[in-house]
Amino acid sequence: MQENITRLRADIEAYDVTSHEQLEQFRIAFTGRKGQLADLFDQLKTVPQEERRAVGQELNQLKQFAQQRFEERREQLEAAQNNAPADPTFDYTLPPTPQALGTRHPLSLVREEMVRIFSRIGFNVAEGPEIEDDWHNFTALNFPENHPARDMQDTFFIAPTAPPTHLENGEMASSESSSATPHPTGSPSHLLRTHTSTVQVRVMESQQPPIRSIMPGRVYRNEAISARAHMMFHQVEGIFIDEGVSFADLKQTVYYFVQEMFGEDIQIRFRPSFFPFTEPSAEIDITCLICKGKGCNICKGSGWVEIGGCGMVDPAVLQQSGIDPERYSGYAWGMGIERITMLKYQIKDLRLFTENDMRFLRQFEGA
């Protein structure tokens, strides 16, 4: 051991360092976790007990010596680099290359504004998973088993892969022989959520009224991509449950949001509609911001544009989520963030949001 320590000290003293690459090689060879010093420390346990203390002190001194040499060489290299003469071929009078900065996406801007508007009247933000089960996406929201939304042409179902099975001869079965666990209706039991109403169910299952929450998030539907539709888009849904909640409370909440988002001059109307999870239900229309209500191709000549749906939460939905419908009532609504953004900034093609065209995105700098 004593000979090894003496030899290693001599190697450290003789090691020539003239570049950062050689400095790194010095560190790896001597002071690194797998270097020669570390090997000597590992061999210390083989030294007789009566000599181990003295040898350990020598190893610590050698370690300090190696670290000192490393720091000295590093300081010398840094000093030499700082004192190096300027490159005579470089023109220091040239202007710097501009660094292009990114900007906020319009969907993010509108989402945050919607959250701020509703937070001012007491709504908090709730989030949930994008991969959902059939219960939270359909059954708990009063969708019957034969509802068209359960069909593969509207929903992205996820077929889980069964664990591999072994045949009698010990070979593993191929993936084609494995079958997914289907839902009783014939569809797989998991899917990409088609609305953020799934988060409403999760909130109602985990909390007792009063509940006042909004649920912004990404949703998926099996639709053809066009200027007015996409297979992936964003929603903000909301729910308010308490004693004595009425449709009048829902209307005043919608009035407040529309006027805060688009201005006090915007007209609003409610059209009777149907949703499995609300009763009564209504569609929300506002004055077309493109033509100011005069009629155009965006509003199809009607002067009105739909921004979402709403209604009173169906008592069956409350009951399935563990809330007493005899004591509590509530309202819910859902709006597409893309639709709100298109109206706010008068964007006529939904596909612009996902094309990453910098000419389009730079329009929102400073928004």
C-alpha cells in the first residue's frame, strides 16, 4: 500500500495539464469516483488494523494534494483563457444577431382570461385525467347505453392489451391472440375524454356542496378536421351546486361572463335544447362579432353564434355522484375555448391554432 501511495503521488506531480480536455482526464484518473484514489481507499480495509490509521492519514493527505493540483491547473487555464488576445478576424462593431422571443398562444391567453373572469365570482379550477373510464365520461352523466356518442365514429376508445399468456409448449401467445376487456355495450372501457364534464363528476364524488368549480382542459372527438371542427380541442366547463340554485342564477352567470369577455353591448339568447346530464337545457348564443348581428357566412346569415350549452344538473346525475337531489340543486355549462378565441380575435379558421405558423402567432405579442 505504501508503494502504491508513493507511486500515485509521483504520477499526480508529473501529470501535465495544458487544456480543459486534459484537466477532465486528470479528474477522471485521480479524483473521480472511479479514479485511482478511490481504488486505494477501497483497499484500505485490507491493511492490518494496527497500520490502518497511519495509512488512512496518508491517503487523506494524498487526496488533498490531488484536489489542490486540480484547482491550481483549472485556475491557470481560466486565467490563460481570459488573457488570450482578441480574434483579429472578428469585427466587434457588427450588430448582434437578434434573438427571436416566443409569445403566448391565443388559446392560452383566452383560457387564462376565462379563469380570471370566473375566479372573480368565486369559482375555483379543477382538473382531471384525459384518459377516462366509461363511468365518468358517459354513465355517470346519464348517457344511455345506446347513445350515439358511445359509437366509435364519435369517440376514441382505448383497447387495453391483455397480459401475455403461455401456451402448453411454453411459447408466449402472440399479441393477436390477446383480447381487450370490452365494456358491456361492446366498446372498450377506457377512452380519450370527449368533454371535461368528466371532471364535474369527479368533483361531485369527492366533495359535498356547496361546489363552485370550473374545468378547463383538452378533449378529443373522432371528427374530420376542417375550418370549423377538429379532433382535439379545449373546453371550459363549470358547475355550481348548493341549496336553492335556480336557472336564474345560471343566466346571470352567463350574462356576467359574456359581458366581461366581449363587452356590455353583446346580446345574449338562450335556445331550448337537450343534454343527457341537464334538465332543462339550453344553447347559449351571442351576437356575431364578425358582422355585428347583420348576417354573414360565420353566423350563416342569422346574426347569432353559439358559444356553448348549459342547464340545470339532472337529479339523476347528482344522485349517482352521492349528492342528495332533494336537498341540493345546481347548474352546469360548457364552452369551447377555440370558439371563444375565434370570436374574440375574429379568426375564421380553426386549423390555425395547431399549424405553428409564426406569422399567425406573432399577432398576439403583447396581448
